[in-house]
Amino acid sequence: MSIMGTRVVRTEDPVFLTRGGTYTADLALPGALHLTLVRSPVAHARITSVDVAEARSAPGVIDVVTGAEVDLEPVKPAPVGHDAMLRPFLATDKVRFVGEPVVAVLTEQAYQGPDAAELVAVDYDPLPAVVDVRDAARDDVLVFQEAGTNTVFGFGLDEPFDEHLFDGCDAVVTAELVNQRLAAAPLETRAAAAQWGDDGRLTLWCSTQNPQASRDEVAGWLGVEPARLRVIAPDVGGGFGAKIGADPEFALVGWLAKRVGRAVRWSETRSENMTGMLQGRAQRQTVTIGGTRDGRVLAYRLDVLADAGAYPRLGAFLPYFTRSMAPAVYDIPRVESRARIVATTTTSTGAYRGAGRPEATAAIERAMDLFAVEIGMDPVEVRRRNLIPPDAFPFTTKGKVTYDSGEYAKALDRVLDAADYAELRAEQAARRERGDPVQLGIGVSAFVEITTGGAFAEDATVEVHPDGTVTVLTGTSPHGQGHATAWAMLASEQLGVPVEMITVKHGDTDLVPRGAGTMGSRSLQIGGVAVHQAAVELVEIARRRAADVLEAAVDDLEVADGAVRVRGTEVSVPLGRLAESEPLRTEARFDSGAPSFPFGAHLAVVEVDVESGKAVVVRIVTVDDAGPVLNPLIAEGQRHGGIAQGIAQALFEEVVFDPDGNPLTASFADYGFPSAAELPAFTLLDMATPTHLNPLGVKGIGEAGTIGATPAVQSAVVDAVAHLGVRHIDMPATPLRVWEAIQAARKSGESS
Amino acid sequence: MKVHITVNGVPADADVEPRLLLVHYLRDVLGLTATNVGCDTTSCGACTVLLDGESVKSCTVLAVAADGTEVTTMEGLSASPEELHPVAAAFRQEHGLQCGFCTPGMVMAAVGLLHENPRPTEREVREGLEGNLCRCTGYHNIVRAVLRASGQDPDAADEAAPDLVAPGFSTGSSA
Amino acid sequence: MIPAEFDYVRPESVDAAVALLGERGDDASVLAGGHSLLPLMKLRFAVPELLIDIGRLEELQYVRLDGDEIAIGAGTRHSTLETSELLHTECPLLPAVARTVGDPQVRHRGTLGGSLAHADPASDLPAAALALDATVVLLGPRGERRVPSTDFYTGVFSSVKEPDELLVEVRVPRTGAAGWAYEKFTRRANDWAIVAVAVVDGRVGLVNMGPTPLRASATEAALARGASIAEAAALADQDTDPPADLAGTKEYRRHLARLLTRRALTTAHDR
């Protein structure tokens, strides 16, 4: 019986539920020194002096290192951007964000670190901060004098907007939107540990989503050949995009270990994490949408101003995906977009679950809602009239990507049906009629997203051992996604070996030298397919070997239950036996060559207490279609996590800096990360539209939930108070924001 | 300062700094690293253990203040990976953990919750776990796990239970 | 994350604790549940040289009838208040408020005395004590003194308690069947209140509407002279000075104070 599509509980769990995972901070590294970083308390300043004398003589201090002593060149970790915007490993002449590392303190014991760090005296001569991207774009206060501008990069900036784009439209609406900055906030903060061996090789343990890429990055930063580095990702406590690749701190740990000739370990506090880890989203958007009175959208324009933070990282590139996905699920004749990414004196930005695509979806979904209000049409109906039809795939969009497969109207209908949309509207009408203090809001989103993160190829090795157990090596790097179970299922399907006898290994670059890691929802559709392929090839090898052993024709042989059997007989040879004289092992590399496009629809129902402005999601009904589902238990978990983060963006979370660049939400007490008490149970509907891009037909599920949920919830909150005259509320739709929107609508209603 | 703390049934004496947090006593002195540190504002609950049977955040208890007490961590819950404690078993069955970092604290908070409220409603579970943050699961399956561990059927609590069969592959079931 | 170094002592009795405070009160802090103090120490906002741990003194852990009052030991945990049958019968506001403090883990450690002594205007129990017209009992080298809660708070994190005094007991009235309610407005369940209102027996306590917990005296006076709930509640923000932060502007907090007072008074009335 096939294991594909079944709810297999995770093979990882017994260890996680007894001994617990082994995260980087859990590693036993006897004698390792503890690194404590002295960080800038100001957003933008010249460093005029650094006095470490008192710190050097504090108890347990082995070394105190300033930026001047670090002989590594500042680096440009961003894939695009200005060459003058480089990040030193420890600040030397300037600091550019609160939390920037300035001095490194190494102590024998962990507790001695903060004591010694307090004794380091740094003099800062403050410079003006620049926090708002609109201010940054004016180049009045430069983050990097040498660059002469704050613009890190641009997409489409050289192509002027077409002033005739909206010709022929009966109705045109423009809006300024904020897709606010978020903290990835994985429960495990960043951590790294480094030890140089007598063989001159560095072993670097770090909490990363991409061990192989981290090896290459850190090697480059340290000026050594990648072969001299062994990167090991132990268990990783969540990444969500913020742990893609390596952070400069990882290289610093390696450099310090070399300098002092001892192992060094580092584990940041949550407060450090909330200023030091890459943050997500942070786009201001101007959307313009136009169309006919009968609901046909003719033109859409998206103008993005994105925040790179102080030292450009992956976040500087992500608006590329926002532009690619600008038209989303809609067939719009005329679409144009551009993006400018600017530096500010704040935390650097990077990928965060969805990485550029939630921003695109949130923008166009808001635009569709505003257009619907403008022409007086139901927002669901407007969407229906513009969806790309199911027979149009593969469909090349105005965003210049080709969507592989999709049934957008079907997804929309599924959620409307399951949520009983008409009934909800009736209930809403009844509450409005009565003027209830608790009003109902319904928000619908239709979405499509691009997955694989541009990394279309992955390797896998499958080996059967003489004892009949199986080892799978994968270049993916799970941190909660359950690959050990899922890849075991793929191998089990071909080999007939139970998952309990299949071990999946990953994360150690000496064991798996090549791999692209886990990000961009790529793992199953690329890495899993590679495992599948390797297992299929292994079956072929096994059959040929068995043909010799059993003196049978290859065509008469099948693999089942861990053995090769002559079809229709009891004659068989266990796979393990076939591995005795020579290894039974295959390597496969799968390259899909193209991204895939999961899609779906979410319907959110919120209740808003119009007297206080507080909104609560009471129900969210979702379709997240990423093709056939390998393990529904794991896939549902991915959807749940994404939906929760999507709701969190709409209602709870925002990273805020004051005008001087001081972070105001830099702890879990201040940042709006929701608990179970803030969220409902989620309704997940099943839909699986395969892709032609790989033999399993699978796409990627990890991020879809985030992308669909945010606009549905934002829309629902606005909808709940639309009858009071509210047209838009920026995210997060906190009670304060909702209440102020109601007051403002009331005032303008009174004056008109 | 001398402390005598019984952890997972094993009494032990140690000499510690007054400022040593109980969570670091467990992790660094006893080597019990399942209990994790996830924040520095007593917000996230990843460090939750039982102290004399009650759930507490071990990052906000001094080891010296736990002198003479009995502490239970997740390592002390199950007899073995093959014989999981009912709460741990329910977490596995319902896929109530992904990256696993919040899990030890979440499991211990759930154990504490069920001690005090053996048959909670879904709402009571959610409020009972408001001191434990998880980024991976969205809490949906954690709540199911706690309901299951309490002997209740989480599907009954969940009025719109998802389809249990995945389309696209063959239908099937597994343990 | 790591507190600065300090010395630690666990006195065996209240008298021993008071004696210690008499000697070291200026550079010592009292540790009860630790869930107000330790978070500050971990961020090094508080750096006492000595911690005097009274958290295990059973002498300070009790809830008992004493005439027409209930005497509660300062070391009584929030979770004990939450489940006390005596309080549910005799002073139901208090367990209801205690139930909203933090989360279950916090409530297993935090104490009533600790919360009142910490004097955070954004905390729940100080305002509840105010609404109850509770009495705070202090013990020091000069003996015992009883301070009405309405005289106890002087500013943010400050009270009339001297550094060499220990808060040993809180006395609340037996409110019995009198109407009561607690309306706590937060974004997340575990947050400090943006604003909260405690109502009992015609008295109204406000959380996070000023540098100390406050009584909504204008509302109380209006109720006393027979005004409707709506009229009285509309005065709830008089003589308040609410903070402005990301959760609320001053104007929003004033609105919430009036709104929550109206709702709390309605609930109390309907009991």
C-alpha cells in the first residue's frame, strides 16, 4: 500500500520529546570561550574612542577585541547593491544602527561576559538618524557618505511610468500602503560556535537554513578556501528566512577562535536578536488601480519604496519578487511597477516567510478592495471577473513570470462555499441594522506565489546498507519542516523499507558538500524530488543486481517490502544482501529549471468591537494549493504556521523605531508576537493542482499561508467598519488604529 | 552558595552563584539541555519546568530560591523515547511540534495545565498556554495535542475538521 | 539576560527579614515571587547588592477572615488568590483580578505583596487594592503601620514604604454580594493592560491612567448622587494623566477609561 499522501507521524519526534533537540547553544564544547558583543546604543554616530582597559582585567576575560584589530575586510553580503555600503565585522569609525556590534569580549564563563562588556567604554558622537524610507530617499542624511546616496538598488527605475496607463478607465483609485517591518522572531536566536583543528580546518556550527551556502560565504569572508571549512547546522530552532545563509557574526566567531587559539561560542539574547537579526517586509507602496464600472480591471501600477536597513542584505533584492508577482492571480492588460530600495539607520532587512510575495499580494488585494468600493461592487465579484482562467496555463504574466498551473476561481469558490459567504453577509447586515457594538467583517484574498527561491537544483543520495537500513543524504536543511520523515517516506515508497529504518542526514557540509538548503518553499519540489529520483534509480540498480543473483530476467523483478522479488513468486533477495559485496547507492541531482506557483484563497471573519477598535479573528477558511500532498500532517502544520504569521502581520506585529532610530519593540514584551489565546483554530480545505515541473507534481507549501492570510484579515477588519465610513486601515490593525480610523471617518462624515 | 535541588527525581548538591538562573543551573550545571532560553523578558515560556508540581518560568527563578525543591523538566517526563508520557505522545500524534525549540517548555506548561484543569475546553487550553510562544505551529496542533492528552477528541472541539485524506496521492492511513 | 552580581540571604522569619532590612534596606531588595524584580535585574535596570528572599516564609502565606476584613499575607501567590474559595465568596473582585495577571507560570510565583510593593501603575492588583479600599500593612524597625491603599502610592514604582520596611499583609473588606467587575483591555492576553478598570461596591480603580493607580473619584461621586452609569462613566478620566505609547495615545486611553468604566459598572450592576 502506498505511503504517499498518508499522515505519518514524525520519526524526529521521540528524541525531540525526550532528550530535546540539540541546538547550537546545547552543544558540548568543553573549554570554549563565550563571546559577548558590545553593541551600539545609538542609531548613527561616529565612534570617537573605545576604552577596553578595564574590561580586559575583569574576571574571566581572555581577550577584548575592537574593530581596529579585526583584519578582515568589510563585506557586502547583499546580492545587489551599492559597493560602498559595506559591513565591518566590528564597527570602526561609525555605527549605523542600534545594536551594531562594536567590541568583542571573550570570557571563560558565560556569566562573566556581560559583566566585562559593561566595563567597555565607547564614546559616540551622534549623527542624525534616518528612519523613514521617504526621508532616506531624499538623501538629506546619508547612511554611507562614500556612496553619495541612500539608494541601494532599484528595479525599473529607468523606465518612466506611462502617463496613459489608466486611459479608458471609468474609475481609478490610488492609495498609499504600508507593508510594515516585521521581526522573524524564531524561538531560537542566532548562535554559532567555532573550533579550528590541528589540520587547519575550521568547524563552524551555526543556526542556519543553508549550511553549504554559509560555508562558502564565511570562507570568502575569512579569506580561506571553502574546503577548509566544515559547517554544521545542528538542530535549528526556526528560521523563517531570517537565517538564510550566514551572518557576519558567524565569521567573527571563526576569526576570534583563530586569534585566541581556542574554541569560541556565541548565543545572542532575545533583545540582541530583536535588533541584530534580519527583519522582514518594510515596504511603502503606492498602488493605482483602474478599470470599468462593470468590474474589469484594465490597469495596475505598483510603486515600491523598500527599506534595506543600515547594511544591505538579501532584503535589498526582494522587491524583485514583489514586482514579479505584482499582478498576482489577475489577468490585467496593463501592469507596471518599480522599486527603489534605500538604506536607513535601522536593522538590516532580509527574507521573512514569503519574502517579497506577501507584499505583492497585500498590495493588489487592497487595491482590488478599494476598486470594488469605488465602483460599488462586491469585492468577491470584482475578483472573479479578473481571475486568470483555468485553461490559460502555463500563463506568462505582465510580471514576466510563467505560472505553471492554477485554478484560482475554484479556490475562491471553495472558501466561499465552506464559509457560507452569503450567510456571513446576512449576519453582517443584521448586526449593522441593529448597530451592534460588535460588528462582523469578512475579508477574502485570492493569491498566487512564486517558490523555490531561485534555487532550482538539489542533490540526494540514497544508500541501502547490508543490514537493510537506508541512509538518505539531502542538500535541504530542515528546521522544523520534517524532512527526515518526508524524505524517508519518498524512499520508503520505492524501496518498501519502513520509515523507521530510513535515516535522513543533512546539515553537515563534510557529509553533504553540495546543497541549497531550505528556503523559498523549495525543499519538497526540488530536494524531495531528488530523493525520489535517487530512490527510483536505486530500484533499477537493485533489480539488475538481483537479476544476476536470482538468475531471472530484470523485467520479471519488482521491489517491494525491502526486497527484490520475482513477480508472482516467493523468490526474492533482500536489498541488504545486494549491498554486501559492493555499495548499493545512488546519487541524483534534480533540476526543475523553473519556479512553481502555489496558489489559493483565504476568507477571514473578524469581529470588531467598534467602541474600542479591538479586532479578533473568529474564523479563517483557507485553500493553500501546492499540488499533491506527500504528508498531510506536515503540510497542515506548515499551513497553520503560515496562517498564524499572516494573521499576526495583519493584527499584531510591527517593528517600530522612533525618529532617532531607537527601537521601540525590541523585546518579546513589546513586540506583538501572538500567543494561542489571540488566535483561533484554522479551517484548512484541500485542493491539489499538480505542476508539470517535476515528476511528483508538487509545489511548495511553506509560505502560502502567510501570503493569503494577511490581506484577508486586513480586508476583514476594514470591512467590519466600512459602514462607518472607513476605507483603509494600515497594518497592524491594532485597536488604536481601528478606533482612530472610526473617529476620523466619523469626523469627515460629520463635516460633509 | 550551596543548593540541594531534586531534578527529575535525582537529588543533587551544588555550589552556585546567587545570580545563577534556574534554567542555567539545569542546562549548564546538570547538562539537561532540553529546557531552552527563548527570550529575556519572561515572555516566551520556552524555559518552563515544574517546580514542586507547578509550572514556572525557570529563567525567572534563581537556583538558590529553588533550594530544597523538586524540579521536573521534559527529560524527566517520559520513561523512554519508545514510551512517551501521554502529553508527549499526544504532541507527536497531533504534530504539535516542528522545530522543537518551544516544545519542552510547551509540554511542561501543558502538563502543569492539565494537573490543574484535567478536562479543559479549547478556550481554556489557549488561555492556559498564553505564557508559551511558538512561531512554527500557529498553536493549532498544540491545542489539539493538549485536548487529546486530556482524553478529549480534538476533532469534536474543532467544528470544521480538515479532510484527513490528501488528494493527489493514493488514499491511505498510517500510525 | 544575566543579572549583575549580588548577595543572597533567606531569612527564616519575618522578624529576621525586617532586621535585615533595618541594616541593609538602602542597598537591598526584597525577593518574593521575583516576577517584577528579576526581569528588571536581568536587564540590569535594577542592581541591588543584596536580595532578601522572603518567598518561602509560610508566615506570610495566608488568606483568612479577620472580623469584617480578610487578611492576606503578602507572600500569597496570585494562583492562590485565584483559587481561594474564601475570596470567591467574600471578595470576588480579587481572585478575578489575580486571574488576569500575566500567565499561569507567572501566577505560580508572583505575590500580592510583591505586586503592591512594586507599585507599577500598569499592574492589575494595585488598582484592585485601591478599588477595594484595601489597607497595606508595613512592618519595620519602628514597628507596624497600616496605610490605606489610597495613601500608599506616590509615583511610578514608588510608595510610602520606606526601604527598611517590609510589606507583610494586605487587608481587604468583605465585599460579599456587592456588585463588582474587572475590565482589562489588552492587545494580547498576556500584556499589561492598555487601560483597566476595577469596580466594586461603587468604587472605581483605574489601571495605567497615571503615574499611580487611581480612583475615578468624579465617577464615584456621580454614582453616589444618583447619576446614571452612562453619566458617571463619562467622568472616569477626570483628573487622570494617562501615558502615551505605541498601544495608546492619551486621548485613546481616556476613551478606554470611560468605555471600560461604563462596561464594568454595567456588569457590576447586573450581578
